[in-house]
Amino acid sequence: MYKSEQLAQHLKQLIENGTWPAQSKLPSLREQAEISGFSLMTVMNAYQNLEAQGLIYSKEKSGYFVAEQSKNQTPQATTLVSLNPKIEINSLVFKYLKSIQSKDIVPFGSAFPDHHLLTPAKLLQTLSQMARDRNSYDQTSNLPPGNLALRKMIAQRYAMQGIATDADDIVITSGGLDALNLSLQALTQPGDYILLQQTTFYGAWQAAERLGLKVITLPEHPTHGFDLQAFEQIIQHYPIKVCWFMLNAQNPIGFTVSDDLKYKIAKLLHQYHIHLIEDDVYEELYSGLNKPLPMKYFDSNNLVLHCSSFSKTLGAGFRVGWVYAGKYSEQIQHLQLMSTISANTLIQNALVEFVSSHHYEKHLRQLRQRLEKNKKRFTQYLKQHLGQCCEIYSFSGGYFIWIKLPLYLNSLELYHQLITQQIGVAPSALFNVLENNQHAIRLNCSFEWNASIQTGLDTLIDSILNIQIQS
Amino acid sequence: MYKSEQLAQHLKQLIENGTWPAQSKLPSLREQAEISGFSLMTVMNAYQNLEAQGLIYSKEKSGYFVAEQSKNQTPQATTLVSLNPKIEINSLVFKYLKSIQSKDIVPFGSAFPDHHLLTPAKLLQTLSQMARDRNSYDQTSNLPPGNLALRKMIAQRYAMQGIATDADDIVITSGGLDALNLSLQALTQPGDYILLQQTTFYGAWQAAERLGLKVITLPEHPTHGFDLQAFEQIIQHYPIKVCWFMLNAQNPIGFTVSDDLKYKIAKLLHQYHIHLIEDDVYEELYSGLNKPLPMKYFDSNNLVLHCSSFSKTLGAGFRVGWVYAGKYSEQIQHLQLMSTISANTLIQNALVEFVSSHHYEKHLRQLRQRLEKNKKRFTQYLKQHLGQCCEIYSFSGGYFIWIKLPLYLNSLELYHQLITQQIGVAPSALFNVLENNQHAIRLNCSFEWNASIQTGLDTLIDSILNIQIQS
């Protein structure tokens, strides 16, 4: 647990056991730093944490006060977010993606692994061979649910994790986002309630807005990522139709939820009959020996639609994803016929050959090893240089590091400043549409360490350190 | 003009000049056949034509009567179609596409040219070469608006027709349907009025339903395909926001609207400030020397979003289309980032090389020649064997023939019967959600004539001839 979370836990106890009653004034930041022996930064982060939980509030120029405790009311942990048709995030995402697109920008803001680690030679060779053969462009497989052999192979990979399935449960889509969007469209009507993680892949916010859904958010648990208690409170109070969660190497924060917690989440989904769209595009990029289980594993009632893709393991340009759709297969195919129709037939055929060979597993093993090594190097360097003023979240699995900045640093401003210096970072505003939490950035750490990477990181570190505390 | 249309025109005059007043009974079918010297089929088709125009009506077992003429009211030519969320056409399209998917089904129902005529060897060779090169999967071009070189090349092809444009006007999409859907989404809000051709590509019905639009339909003009007068009446009476038209080798009927008529349509669009989504996926498959002009040519006010693709000329499995989006480019890119993101990068790169070479034009020339030759052969054979009982519409361009069946033959029933005999045809119910016009089929005539094609056609012909008149 991070220092600021330890401190926050301690202060929370003081509030809950009545040591600090409602409306009493808390020690100032500097006083608290002296009392506790923690740094000013740590105290600021701890106070912000308590404020986000609704336990304390701040008055301008007067300091922090203990909030009234309201039990048995609408859960404090949640927020009903009003989305409007011109929601800011769309143009923010657009500008952001355009800004980091140039090859001159250091790609710490990218959502994809270093492309040198993807597009394995053997796959390209297969593609090259198949591309010459007219049969690879077979029109009859150019319709939902997609290439049968590929669906069988995907079904087998579920079976390897103990999830019973067959090819008919799987629908091939034009990439992972297509799988997620189709699933959400199949499960909802405008006006339905959807539960999102508060800090989450921006595609979820955009899909909810486009489909006219009411969004409730679930804040991250400070240590395990998923707050089961808050989750239960929310589903007791709101008629949630669908949850859209990422629980393995969560984008952007990076945590992976434990099997035990997943089991409990699944039990609640079952009890309240709530569907889950499981975004699991990082499932193969775990570290350690065992692939983490998806929520689908714990789903005995066809409530989970598990979505994944080859974009993060083989290459984003392939645009091949899938959804374990089960009984929703036909409905999703209907929606596909009206929109994306299918993934590229040549690529699907090449994937059949590549995925069925030992080359695929070998590629995944190497990819995992390299990502783990590179992320470790980044983590060390960042902790060494930013550990005093930032909280560095580097969980096992995936290739993102989540950096909580000092509270005086706005992540959007930092992103804008860094872009002028040719460095891309993903500001938290991309992942969280609530205003009060824009002090974090996501860093892509998939790159092999070299001089230009280090120079890029140094520029980033300098920028963070050189912005003065303004109050 | 077809015989039935000549007769209908003649009878229409008799009604309009008062020879046959309102409520008077028309001669029976047999009487009319004797009077006019036309066959019973021709008379039936003429009466149906007049009924569709609202000029006459039928009473069960009593025959046909002249309708009251209501001038200066809401135009008779149009229909406001109520779509509901579970509109029948979605599951009909789904079942239809599944039913013709098998290789054992004679592909007269397919929407794509014979695949032997597509996927030119030179393109496959280019693809094969590029597939080996990791740079072909470049992630930076994996974002809207798509590959710059490809957009430049597409812009040049517009310029060849005298349409000023540059790469920034073009957005690459995941196939033509994606281009159409994105355009419609960019231009409309739920509840807006959209004008569709009454018999049109089913994707237009589905898109309108999904976006919650109110649909008005424009019936085909019996000879030139597009009824300018009815069009003007409709836009005078309804607040049409967007038209979605196909005017070159229209799917499914096959007509191409003249330049003169296009110019007049454009003037009306300008006058009423109505946007047009122009579906022009068959633009390259003209017959004769000159490529027909798109509506975009006549558009001086950025009202036309011209959509096309490589699916009908190079292969459906490539999933690369585009829209000439002009000032709507950024808006469409926003929508793409939330849904399909981009077309496959490898394919885009290969298309750049192929389309810029002389091989592309050579391929198109050959494709056009073969389609024209094959369609001619089909037309002759069908006219010879079905000319007595059906009207065979075989316009220049494209590869579809539209067959109007005798009125006692329901096209859906014919389709169901033929599928059991391993023959696929596209029934008019796929293209027209109005109930009263389900007596036509679309035939794909792109195939080289051979024994099995002839056998397939013979089965089709026998089925049509052997179903007895039931009244």
C-alpha cells in the first residue's frame, strides 16, 4: 500500500471512531506533515483521497473539514454522470490521438505495445503466402460470425482455461472495440443504466453516450482496484442493466483483480441478474506463470460477454477481435450485418494458420517477457526520480504505469506542455470525465530501454519536478 | 418502355381526362386483354402499376375501380414508413444472407460480382510482397482519416471527373457500408426525416431504423428510375434532412440516372438545403465509354457526401471504402474513433501501390467488359424464356437484372422454393419494406456462361413458369 493510502486509512479511522467529529477542522497540510512524519505530497494525496470518498471537504483558504456522515443513503462512492450529445471527451480523445500520431512524438502516450514487439515474422510470412492465393479471399467466410476455423481455435483457448465453449459461441469482429460496442448495443436500450469503472478506457464513455445510456461510476479501490462493497451498494440502489468492466491489467491504471474477488463479483451479478461486458484485451499480457481467469470463468448464467482481440498481441492494424457472445450470438450478428459486416478475410485465414501453430505461444511468451523487463526498468527509473512527489502505480501484467501527480499539477496541462517537447503521455482526463480527479497520467512502458527513451523520460521527469507548487 | 407501362400510361390518360370517372369499374383483366390485344400478364402488371400510383383500387372478387383523385394534397407518390425497433427486415436479411452463403447454392442472389473476376493477380502479388514487410503495418496510419497516399489517389480520381478535391476531403472507412452509416450518423439526429428510394439497398432501411429516423420513400419512375416531380412534391411537404440515393447502376433495379436529371436533383437539393448521401459503390462498373458522373459533380454547396468502396471491383473481403466527406471529415473521424477506427493498414498500403499502377485501370476495363458480356447473355436467355410472363429490366452498367414477376407470384415464396433447389435469388422484400410490392427478384448476372449456370437458370425459369395462376 502506498504511504498516502496508509495515512488516509489511518485518518479515516479517526473520523469513523468519532475522534474527529463532523464539521471539525483537520490539521493543515503542513501540520499533518509534521505530526505524521510523511512528506507534504503524501499528506496532500491522502487528503484528496478522503475528499474523493466524501469523508472530508475543503473550504477555500480555510482548510479541510470532516463531512457529515450519511449512512444508509445513496452510496457516496458512486456518481451518476450526465452525458450530453456533445460530450467533451470525444473531441479530447480526437485531439489527443491526432497529437501523438506523428513519428516524431515519443510514444509514451500510445495504447499499443512497441510495434517492434508485434507483427511476428512468422505471421507475416504466412500472410504473405496466403495473400497470393485467391482462395484466401473466400467470399463465403466474409459474413458474420466469421471464419469457422478461427472461431474453433478461439473456443479451444477458452477451453484451456476451463471455460466450456464451442465455435458457435464466438463472433469475430472488426477489432476489440467493435466487439465491445456490438455487445453494449445488443444488451441495452436508450435510457438504461450502465455501470462503468470511474477511471476507464474512454471507448466505454463514448459508447454509453452514443447509445443514450445513463452512466453510474464505480471508483477504484485504492489497493485492489475493485471496490466490492461500493459495487454492491450501487447495484442495490440503481437498476443497473449492464456493467462494462476491465479486470485484468485494467486500462489505464493497470491492476488485475484477484480470482477470489472475481468470484464474488460474479455472485453479485448473478444475484441481481446484471450483464457484464468484459473488456479483456490485455488477457495474454500477464506476468508470472498463469494467465489470469476472466470473469467469464465464473459465469454460469450467460451474463458475461467476454471481448478480446489480437490488436495488443499481434498488431493494431489487423482489426480482428471477437466476443464470446453465447446466446447473444445471433443478435450481435444482426447488428454486424448493419454496420461492420466482418473482419478482413485474408487476415482471418492467416490468423488460423498462425494461432494454431506453436509460433503463436512462442511469440506470446517472448512478448510477455520483454514487456515485463521493459516495464521493470521504467518503474525503477520513475520511482528513483519521481518517487518523492508522485505515486507510481506499476502492477504486474500489461505495459502501463499509472502516475499520480502532485495535486498542484493538472494532467491535461502537463500533457499539453510535454507535447510541445515531442513527448506523448495519456492524461487522466481521457479516462475519467469527472472533473475532480485530473492529476494522473498513463505511461506506455513497452519500449526497450535506450538513450532516446531515457532522454524522453528525463524530459518528462524534469517537467513534473520543475513546475512549482503554486500555493 | 415495357408493354405494361405503355398500357398503364394509356389507361392513366383515360382516367385523367375523365373517360373513366371516379368509382367507375374498369374492364376485367380478361376483358382488357381482349380489348387491348396485350397478354393477361401485361394487363395485370399495368393494373398493378396504376394501383401502386393510387389511381385505381381493387375490391376482392369485384375487380378494379377508379380512385377519387385528390390533387394538392400530400403527394400520393410517397409513403411515410413507420419503422419499429424490431423491424422485420433485419431478420429477413440475416436469414437471407445465411441461406445463400453455402458454396452449394447457385449464387444468383449474391450482391458481389463473381469472385473469379475480382482479386486481380497483380494486387495479390503486391499484397504478398508487402505482407512480409513490417513497415506495411505502420501504426501511425492506423487512425482516421486513413492512409494519406491512398486518400491522395482517391482524390485524383475525383479530379479526373472534374471534381475538385484533395486528400483532406476523403476519409477511408471499413468498407462502403461503414462510409454510408458514418455519413448518416454525422448528418442526423433521432426523429429527423430521411428520404429513401422506395426500392433500395436494405442497409439504408436498417441504418434509418438504428438511428431512429423517420423514413419517407420515393417510388421509382417506371422509365428513368428517378421521379423528379414526386421528389419535388415530397421535399415541399416534408422537412427532409437527408436523402440517401443510389443513382448509378442502382441496387437492386439497375438504372442509371441521366446527367440532366442529376443536375435537376442537385438544384432542388440546393434550393431546399437538403443533404445527400450518395451510395456510388457501382460507379466503376458502367458500360460504354464514359464513367457516369456522380451527384457530387453537381454539388457546389457541400451538400453531397459521396460514398464508395473497393468491394465491388477488387473484393468484398478487403473492407476498404471511403467517403468524400469535405467539411464533415472531422465529424466523421470522431465517429470512427468510437466504432470501427480504421481499415486494415496492410490492405490500404497495398491498394496505394495497385491503384497507382496501370494494372488497376486494366483490371477495371476487363471487369467491365466481362460483366457486360455476361449480363447480355443472361438477358437474352431470360427474355427468351420469361419474356412472356415477366418484365426483364436489364439496364446498362452493373451486373444485376431485375425481374418483375407475374402478380400471382410472391417473390419471397419463390425465393424459399428456389433455395430448396440450391438456387439463390434476392427477393424484392429485401429492398422494399412496403407490403404491396413483393413481386420482383434481383438476379446477379456477373457469371461466365457455362452448363451449371444454364442449369441454374433453367431451374429458376421452370419454377416461375410452373407455378399456376391461382385465381
